[in-house]
Amino acid sequence: MAAALRVLLATVLVAALAPPAAAAPKKNPKSPQETAAYWSVERMKAAKPRERAKPGGGGGGQPSDWSRYTVPLVGGAYAGENRKNGKVFMTIDGGNYVCSGTAVDSTTTGVSLVWTAGHCVTDGPGHEATNLMFAPGYLNGATPNGKWTYTQLDSTPGWEAQGGDRFRYDVGAVRVINAANPGATLTGTVGTRPILFGQSPVGQRLVSYGYPAAKPFKGTQQYACASPFRRWDTVTLADPMQISCDMTGGSSGGGWFLDANANSVGDAGEPLVSVNSYGYTFEKTTMYGPFMSGTGQARVLYDAMK
């Protein structure tokens, strides 16, 4: 009897410690053309920033070692690596929202993959995004590189569970298709960025990109923050990472890139290592992003969707 009880207790303990089961990716019930048509210029400009903030805070970085700047245009449009950053539009629980995202590498022929924040694709079972569309190189209502609508989207079990530590798992992945040219790929149209898991940010500089839309920003163009890694939130390696950045809602899901040459630009070949996730109410110049470990839920999500 005692032995059976020990086995039962061990089973319960293992079940409690195990990560929640992953839900199946959500598929788009509409055609790519229907989804793209939903996003008129008026709807795109009226969509609200999708943002997450935690109460408290009060820390921040030093103004001398970080910067936030407007991403430059070339001939009136984004060029090079900046075309791979884009704006993400979605409907969640009846409201239209905007986030940011990045075209990332895929190993499956014909698959176009976007990496963003978990809260840009779902707030848990029954609250998944619909009408999701990625606009690489978006600029003030224009989608010069096409409207890429989702075929399926997913997040991590940790984010979908909406537990107390969910921000550790706040990443999302979206497979997309070009509504006007279904045979096109992100790789062939704008190119994609490498993604790296398990990279410690300690002692590194990072560059974060996004389309902030909450005041004082308007969501019309890209901005970037270049900052050294600050600290973990709170103390451990598995916690989200902090950088200095004053981008607001709408920048959620924008990529963080390892600034290997410390030139404050996410150059070609420099990998995506996190995304804009959340800030604290009283920290106006900090941003937090999940640490994507080499064997964690973010990596499992990527492997399943790439």
C-alpha cells in the first residue's frame, strides 16, 4: 500500500511539473484573398496596438549607452534586411490589432514563416487570432512587398496556458502565403533572417526592431533600439531579458538581433534571438523579451512550424 501510494504521488508530481500539452496549430478558414481584402488601408490604420505591460518597475538603463532611431529608407522604401521586418495585423476577440514580426528562415520547401510574440497570435484556447496578415516593409498604409496572410498559426504551451510565468514563453509562429501570388515565398521576395536558440545575451549588444503605434508613435514606420543586455527579469537564465528601449505598443513581436559588430544595426547574418514582449508600467525606457533556450518551448515551436 505504501509503495503504491509513493508511485501515485510520484506520478502526480511528474504531471504537475510537465509542460502543458501543445494545442494543434490553428488554420485559416478563409481564403488568402478574403483575408487580404479585409485589411483595407482604413482598417490597417485604425487597428489598435497589441501591447502587454506589467505593474511596477522603476529601473532603467543609462542614456549614454543605448539609442532609439528611425529605420532609414532607401528610395522611399525599406531595403535590405529592413524589408524582412514587417507589421502584423490580426483580429482577436472581435478587435483589430497590430503587432510587429520578422520573416525567418524555414527548412521546408515553399514554407514562408513569420516569428512574432505569442500575444499577437493567441490569448489562450478560444482566443486565437483570425484575419492575421503580415506586411513586410510596411510603410504608412502601403504594403510594397505584398500582403501575406496566415495559413496556420501557433504559440507555445506555456503562453497558451496563461500561467504566472507565461512571459517566458511569449513567442508565436505563423505560416503565411502571398494573397496575390500564392507561388511566391518570403525567401524569394524579401529574404529571411536566421534564428538562434540558446544564445546567452550576457555581455552582448542587441538591436530590437518594431512598429510602435501607441503614443507618441503612430505605427506608420519602423524604429530600432540598440542597447546592451541589462539583466534578467528577475534573476535566472530562464527569465525574460531586459534591454533599454522606449518603443510602445505595436512593437510587440518585433525581432531582437545579436549586434555582433556593435554597430547598432541588425546586419545580414546576425540572428534573431528574442522578440519584443512586454514592459513595466513605471519603466518608460525598458523592454523585455523571452530567452529562447536551445531545448525549450520556443525551439519546439520553431521546429514544428519551419
